[in-house]
Amino acid sequence: MSASTRGALLLENGRFAPASAIGAESSLCAFGATQPTYAAGHESHDSAFRDCRSGDRRYSRSMPADLLRLPVRDASDALHVVVETPGGSRVKLKYSPKLGTFVLSRPLALGVSYPFDWGFVPSTRGADGDPVDAMILSDTATYPGVVVCCRPLGVLEVEQNAKGGGRERNDRIVVEPVSVHRPTTPLTDRVRKELEAFFVATTWFEGKDLRLLGWGEAAAAEALIRHATNTS
């Protein structure tokens, strides 16, 4: 997989589909997104895409200018999750809609790495004002910007210090890809406890005073998404 296709990939039916597939050829433009080439006079007019030009060549970004505004679900009602930080990473990455790419948020504590892909559900707004966080249980890591179609498995309810003072909820849902060809990691009691330990470790030096309130099942995760979609 070339670096030029990592910017905009959709994991669907167990395969990565590069967005560049819609064009006859592709090249690189700002922030490493793949750019399908359009004939003169036939460039995309979709407001979700931003044009960039180099000399006499015309390109239209294959990565939407704002991944936060992607639809919550696909046509089959599967949940869209945008990967920010891939499994195995020792740093936290964060999507910047202003730049249209991913930026370094912070390194994790020594010895800590993401156990699975970590991202967010687009077009949602949680109690902390950010999109709903999601951990994808899968035995393989993907890349920042990949959209994975998922089904909810549960939700870890947490409370933390708010940036403006006081306390706020920052619940995290746990999901699995809908298109898998071998069993994924089950959300057992042991996995739940290890995820709890991971979230505490990642915020230990951030002054958030994370408090674990308990787990909800898939229905609770779905209810959280519905509420977060209505308030986004």
C-alpha cells in the first residue's frame, strides 16, 4: 500500500478501497491526500472537497475537507468510525479540520501503546463537545483517515475534569468491523478491565482525574450515538 493512498481509504467488505479508484490516475497534493485527476472543465463541485492546483494540472481532494462531517452511518446502517490513531501507536494523533489532516496530540506514557485502532464517529457531539470516541476491536491496525464500518459492542462510561472547570462525561464506545473474515477480539471481562487500565494510563499525566463509572452494553452504545447525533 503506497503512502499516497493512505489518506482516504474505506474499509468495506474486508478490503481497503482507495478513493483514488474514482479517477484515471492519482497524485499527491496538500497533506498527503490522494488526488484523482479530472479533465479540464470536469472537476468536482462538491463543497466537501477542496481544489488545489499545481501548474496546469487540476486536482480535487479525495479526502473530504472535514472528516467530522461524514455521515454517521452507511446505507446498511453500519456505524462509520474514522480512525485517528492506529493500533500499536505510542503517540496520540488528532484530526484537525482546519488543516484537513492529522496532527500529533501527545506522546503516551512510557510503555503504553494503543491496543486497537482509535477514532471517532463523525457527525456526532458528545457531552465534552467532541465527536464520540470509539475503539475498534480488530486484530489488524489500519491508518489515520481510514473509515471503518462497525457495529457497537458496548460503552465505557467515564467522567473527567472539564477544560473550563467542573466535571464532564466522556464516554467511549467499543465497536467491531462489520466485515470480518475471522473472529475479532471478544469484549470479555478481561478485555474490559484491560481497556479500563489503558484509558487510565493514557490520561494519568493529563490532569483529567478519570473516573470509571461502569460499562453499558450494545444498546447503551446505540443510545449514546443517537443522542450525540441529535445534539451535533
